[in-house]
Amino acid sequence: MQKPNSKKTIAIIGAGFSGLSAAAYAAKAGNVVHVYEKHTQPGGRARQFKTESGYVFDMGPSWYWMPDIIDNFFQDFDCKTADFYDLVCLNPQFEMIFRDGILAVPESYEELKELFETLERGAGEKLDAFMKSAKYKYEVGMKDFVNKPCYSWWEFASPKIAISALKLDLLSDFRTYVSKYFSHPKLKALMEFPVIFLGASPKDIPALYSLMNYGGYALGTWYPMGGFYQLVLGMKKVAEQQGATFHFNNDVEKIVTEDGVATGIFVNGEFKEFDAIIASSDYHHTESLLDSDLRNYENKYWENRTFAPSCLIYYLGFKEKLPNLKHHTLFFENDFDEHIYSIYEDKKWPERPLFYACCPSKTDPEVAPKGHENVFLLMPLATGLSDDEDTRELYFLDMIKRLEKHTGLKDLVSKLDYKRSYCIDDFISDYNAYGGNAYGLANTLSQTAVLKPSIKNKHLSNLFYTGQLTVPGPGVPPSIISGKIVAKEVNNLK
């Protein structure tokens, strides 16, 4: 038997953010680390592709929030974010398009307070109170609460967390919590927006997650020049500097076990032996690589989980500039609750959808040919829906029509010189994503901490899981933290 912290050979399945993080931390501890990725590049949902005509599209994440968490990753390896890419703080951070006007969220917190005050008397001071509480939750939540492997509730039995319990508002729902501070519908929508992708209606999300308002609005919305993919490349480089080796076009087909231990993996038909395995791949898919009696959860378990949304995405290239469109724009002309209900209750395609537009060429001229515009459209959806091109096109035309109204341009379709869609079937095909989920498992109260799928296989002593389907949850910063947690657990293996 190996002693804790002795050198191990570790296989990591998948090179998404959690896999990259786990690779870096595991290799830093002196282990021999091999990362197997079925695609041609790292990043998982954060991959990037380039067109022959000169467009550069980030395929997934575009909101660079909680910059300190990302900074902390690089600092752990004696690096700085600036060693790998240049960050630009966006101003406005984003715009929200309502039926009766536009709300632009400024970079400056003082200007944000002024904006709140113009919409609701006294809301500026209430924003101070809200953010003071949110900052506390952020500092406790993102430094103490989320850095646990979550094997047992006893991990949270520290005096600091116990003292903080009431202040963390774990048992209050987010919607009721926001309503205590603000009554104007636009301010409520603005404050509720950050939790959309946590996987449930604001009425079902713990008020703890007001920490996201602080992590976004107070710490700013950023953009890495060259695209979000620069973060992926930076993390890969860090992992390689620690000694990790990456293998692309390598699809893991089976996890081989013997007497309660995972002995290795089959990759592209070839067996490779390892001391430990970390799966950054979709949790449900990873378990399908095991014999059924060695899985943590049966299919019925997954069928009863609440998943964060899937989404319909369009990558668009326009032959001319689009006026009035900012880097980030939220199209909230339709009813917020109606769309949320279609995702989490009805589980059907929305009748009057909301959507989000990202136009990075407003900030970064390198992501589109000169004089052209790079646009990414995203519409949140329920997982498990029937997906076909005709349905995608129907919603595409709806989004384009609203984009035309906002920009003042007509016939935007005729101005396209690139168009690609991506939806539920693609998430399943590319990432083996359960139900076509895009953002992992929802952060509802019944799926928080110890109540999430375990990071450790209950039958195999050396198989671990990381990523947005386990602790601490969905999002780029939590996935980075997840990789760090699991690397530490594997390093402590006997």
C-alpha cells in the first residue's frame, strides 16, 4: 500500500475546468498525472473554435465573474493571471432590455447605487446593506463553505461556520430575500438574474447565493482579451509546468476494477494502469464506464435530480457592425417567471423566451474580421427536451427579430456570413451530458453540500469525481475549486 502523499500515477478523465484544476494540483503534489480528453483541445464546454473567415468563438462561458477565485488558482502556482492574458473590466458590465426601457449596469459601484436610487427611493442605501451581507456570504461561502469534500455534515461543525449559519441565510429563499430590500420590478430582475443558471427558480434557491451578486456586481464583469478560452490555455500551461501530460483525441471507454480498486482505464482500445482515477467527465456517464454494481447511483437517482438548464446557442458572424449592442445584453422583454416555469416546472420549450447576447467584438477586435461583428446568442432551456433543427430555427428567428428591434437594423439574416447552432443533442454528443445539461446540477437546498453526488466512489477506494455535477456546484470558479478539493483527497490516499 502506498503512504499518503507518496507519488502516484493518476489518470484524469476530461480536460474541462475541474480536470485542468485537478491536474495542476495533483501534479504539484509530485504525482505522475495523465489527462485524457476525447476532443482535440482542452476546455470542455469552454472550448473555442475559429472559422476560415476569421471569427473566433468561445463555445461556452462568457461571464468572467469572481475574479479573485481565478486569481487564487494562479497564485497557488506562483503565477499571476496577467502572466497568461489581459483582463478588461467591462463598462457597462451589461445591459438589460425590458419592454419599457433599458437598464445599463455600470462598472462603478457608486454609479450603480445612483442607478438604484433613480428607480426606487432609498434603494441606494438598501443596496449597501444587501452587498454588505452578500460580501460576508461570499467571504465565508467561497473560502470556507465550498472548500469541503462534503463527506459528512461534521465538516461544517467549525465554530466559524456555526457562528455564520444565520448570516449565511441557508434556509431563506432568494426571491423572498431580494424582496426584503427592493420592490421595483427591474431591480428585482437585476438582482435575481445571477442565480438563473444555478438550476432553479429564485424562490427555490437559498439566499446564501446573494454571494453571486457580490462576486459579479461588486467585483466587476471582466473579459480576457482573446476570449474566455485564454483562461483554459493558462490553466493547461500551469498544469504542464507542474508535470501533467495531456492526451487529446483519447476517449476513455472503460474503467477497469479489481477487488475494490480501480486498476486502470481503457483508452482508444488500449489498457493503461493507474494508482488512482479522477473523473472530470459527466458524472452519470463516468458511472456508465463501470459495472452496474460499482456505481454510486442508479438511473432512478439521476431521473429525480434537479438539473441546471441546458441551452440553445447560436454562433453568428455579421458582415457589418451592430449599433446599440453592448458586450453583454440580456433580453428581458418577456416575463421572467414564465420562462423559468417552462424550464423547471413544465419542462418544455418556452413560449415567450428570454435570451442573452454576447458581442465580444465590441471589446476585442481580434475575434472578428475587420468591420464585422461576432455575436453569441444563448437561450436557457429545460434538460431532456426533444431537439431538432426546425425548432432551433423557430427560436433563432424570434431572437433575431428582437435583435433587429434593439439595433434598429432590418433583415439581419441577410447580413450573416457565419451561423452555427448548438443545443441539447450537441451537449449529449460532445460531453455525454445527462439530459443535455449545460450547467450541471442545480444548487437547490436539497442538493447542497453533502446532499450533492459524492466526490468519492463508495465501492472503489481510488476513484473520484469532480466538476459541476458534484461539490461545490455549477460555474467556472466552483469547478476550479472542485478540482482542487479532489486533487487533495487523492493525494491523501493510503
